Amino acid sequence: MAGELRGHLLSRAVDHIAEHGVGALTLRGLAAGIGTSHRMLIYHFGSKEGLLVEVVREVESRQRAALATLDLDPANSLADTIRAMWHRLADPALWPYERLFFEMYGQAVQGYPGTAGLLEGVVDSWLDLNVELAARWDVPAEVARTHARLGLAVIRGLLLDLLATGDRAGTDAALETFAAGYEAGLPSPTGVRPVADDSTPTTGRAPF
């Protein structure tokens, strides 16, 4: 029962932040907005920071689930796959969550009380997903993981750029350059560039 209530409160908090953002959000204000008390939120999440960390983790989990269901047909180009991922993650509907992500990420790496939980899987969970997806192209796991780390850094960096500047055209162009360069042949971690032709699956590259 307690777990169900916690999940219900978290889901409502996610929806509230999507509609209102975080701005000058207070725990009491959030509690009032989702029909509970600040004491109940403290009981289940420990603090405002603890709740916001769980909101970020929940949204990240939802996005990984959504990306896992993209139409990642190995017959499609890797560049098209990268574009599809970027198109989803750069959706303005996600900006309130992404602002919150970067805010909480910054606090977590500085050891701000109540935020350490965000660092658990903040990179590895995305790398694991990419390795799973890359198997559709018969990409070796060690190659996929290394390239996924690079792709994650590029996409997160461009998302931060987009939030800071609002320059969608510029960030789209940068993503396109990355995607096209990746399609042309990113070297494998061993320094050996995989060779492919139109009749064989591309190997040695992951869908980032």
C-alpha cells in the first residue's frame, strides 16, 4: 500500500512539474498542487531534493522505455536512428524535465544533500539500453558501450545548449553533423574502422 501511494504521488508530481515547471517550486506548493501534504511528501521522499531526484529518475526511465520502442530497423541508416532519438529528446514538451535534470545533476555531482541518488545509473542505464539496441545491428557490446558514451555526451551537451540558447536550428545542425559523421564511419575503440557495403549489416557502430 505504501509503495502504491508513493508511486501515485510521484506520478502526480511528474505531471504537475510538466505543467508548471520548477521555478520557485516549494514542497508545500507542490503538495497543495497534487492534493497532499508536505508532511506526506517528506515521509515518502525525505526532502524536496529527494522528491525532485525521483521525478528526474522517473522521467529518465520513461524516456528510455520510449526510445526502446522506436522503430530501430537495422535496414535504416544509423544517421536516421540518431535523428529520431534527438527529435524525441529535443521535444519542447520535455524541456521542464530536462532543466530539472541538469539542475539536479549539478547538485548531485557537488554532493548536495539528498541528491546523491541521481548519480546511480545516470550514465550506465543509458549505456545499457544502447548496448541492447545495438545488438540489432550485431554490434559487439564493448564497441557499442564506448560509442554510446560518446553519443550520450553529445546529446546531453546539445540539450544543455538548446535549453541555454533556444537555438533549435543550431543544435539541429550540430546533431546532423554528428549523425552524418557517424554514418560515414566512426572508428571502433580499437582504432580499426569497420567496413560495410550495401549488402551486409553495419557492424562496429552503435545507434548513437
